[in-house]
Amino acid sequence: MRRLSQSPRDPVFVQDPYPFYDRARAAGPLFFWEDYDLPCAAGHAEVGALLRDRRLGREPPADLRPERPAHLAAFHALDDLGMLDREPPAHTRLRGLVLRAFTSRRIAALAPEIAALAHRLIDDFDGPEIDLLPAFAERLPVIVIARLLGAPEAMADQFLAWSHAMVAMYQARRDRAVEDAAEAAAREFTAFLRGHVAARRRAPADDLISSLIAAEAEDDRLSTDELIANCVLLLNAGHEATVHAIGNGVRRILAGGLDPAGLFASQAATAATVEEILRFDPPLHLFTRIAREDVELFGATLRRGERVGCLLAAANRDPAVCADPGRFDPARRGPAHLAFGAGLHFCVGAPLARLELAAALPVLFARAPDLALAEPPAFADRYHFRALGALRVGGARP
């Protein structure tokens, strides 16, 4: 296995990680990323295989679970109970309960509401030149998730602050200050949701939390702590990924001089554009898996409890399955992208993320046909996420 070195915080890499991904694919089916002390896959076939391999999972074997530091007790109390880091049978139970409440019918019915919210946010633009991230990309998904959970929309700014603090734990810039902020956010978020769940028990409503409470009451299959942890997961993951997908997509359209009228000319064209946005520059670049037993992977041995990295963005630009992968082309055909993962842990929020992009972006470009970059946008130091630091645009209002 070839060893490659590349700091995920190097400014050149932050702005454009794809040359490194090309080197990584050329190194073979697996390479060893020295900076992460982690074997990784970068090819589409290899990443897809690792994501679907049931010998790998997200939950470490019980006897190899690392000791949780006391200063992160509240954070790990949430993290350990979220379905993302559980394996069957717990994962099956949790995901099934969430999907029962998070139905495709409920999600599809949100389309007019999301479009109306996009119009409202555009109405609130403060002048023709704005930073589109806080004015649009951040607010739309967090308000949608808050409504789904039945949480007060007025708390959107607080939800954003909690989400940013907790998600920073998964970034290369993590340090003690980040950990302390995440722990504080976890404690505050948990306290809020515990009170909100209690209120919903007394007065159920037509929302996701009430549906999960009903499932909890049926046969005690969902504890209150599990309910809270998975609501936090849905808000954090559902918000952060969509923010970056909107920002990265708008950046590509504007920087590439593409024609929004054509990209969003019909429902089919919009759907194809959304998929290409997700393939071209996905919000999450690195996803790790843990060996549940000793396994042979592409000629290498992974011992029980060891990790392997899946470079989703590298897989999406694998020239073996995607002709001219650095070109943005919604008309392309080929294997499905891996932006949402694959297998057992395929993103439960994928339908909502797709809907938010498909409902909001056509409204944005129709309402602001003269939208243009006011300055070259730069990516932020947030790997393994792909996130802009700002997206200043002109022509936001006539």
C-alpha cells in the first residue's frame, strides 16, 4: 500500500483537493493517508464496495471502544446513540422508527413550503449585494428541519450555533477549544430537546418529534435519550450538508458561466442539475468505516477495530466511471454518485436534501436572474467537509 502525505488544512488543498484525489486513485485500490494515519480508498468501485461491505461498520466493537473523555460526556452521549454510529440490531430499530415518521410522502409535501420559504428569504435580502450563505443557504435548511421537528422557527439562529459547534468536531481543525464548544452545545441542545419532548408528550402535534414519541410509546422501542440523540443528528446532518450543497452548487453555476434557465428549465432538468451538483462538489468528502472482524480488502489486511477511509468526492470524479469528471455536466450518464454514501448507512435525509435543492434553487435564479459573483469565493478550513467561507453575490435583488 503506497503512503501519501497531504495535510487536510494546507491552503492549496482546502481550495482544491481534487489533484490529491487523482494521486490517491493512481496509488492503487487503497493508499495510506499519513496525515490521518488511515488507509483510504479513492476509486468509485472501491469506495462503493467498502460502503456496502457488512464486515465493516460505524460502531467499534464493544471491547475496543475508546474511553470517552470526561470533558466530552454530553457530546458522546448524543453521538453514541445516533443511528449513524450504530449497527444492527440497534441501527435497524432506530432507522426504521425514524423512517416511519420521516416518510417520503411527508417530505414530498414540503415542496411548496420550501419554495415559499425561498421566496420569503429572497424578499428579506438586504440589498443587491449579499453573502448568500447566511442570507439563504444556511437559513433555508435549518428552518425546514426545525419545522419538521416541530421546534420553534424563531430558534433558527440558536440551532445554527449549536449545529456549527458540534459539527466542528468532525473537522481537521478540531482542538480543545472546538471540543469545549461542542460539549457546551451538546448540553444546551439536549436540555432544550428534553423540555420540548416533554411538552410534545403533553400536547402532540403533526411533527417528527410527536411521531417519534408515538413510536416510543408503542412498545418501548425508542428511549427518550435515543429520541433526543437522533433529533440532534437529523438537525445537524440535515442542515450542514444542505448548506454546503447549496453554496457549492451556486458557486459552480456562477463561476462556470452556466445558464440557470436551462439548468432548471423543467422538473427533469432540475433533478439532473441537483444530482450533478452533488456529484461535482459534494458537501462531505471523507467517511470512515470500522472493521467488525479481521478482513482482507483489495490485498490489504484490516484488523478488527481498525478504520478505513472512503473518499466520496474522489470516487465521484473517478474517470473510470465518469468521462471528463472535472466538467459540470447534468446530462452525463453513468453510475450513481456516492455523495450520500451507500449501503446500510445511506443518508436517511437524502430525499429531503434533494428536495430542498430542487425547490429552492430554481426560485433563487428565477427571482435573481442577474445573480453574479461579487468576489471569488474561497473554501473554508473545514475538511472533511467542503464548505465555502462566504459567497458574496451581486444582483440578488433587482
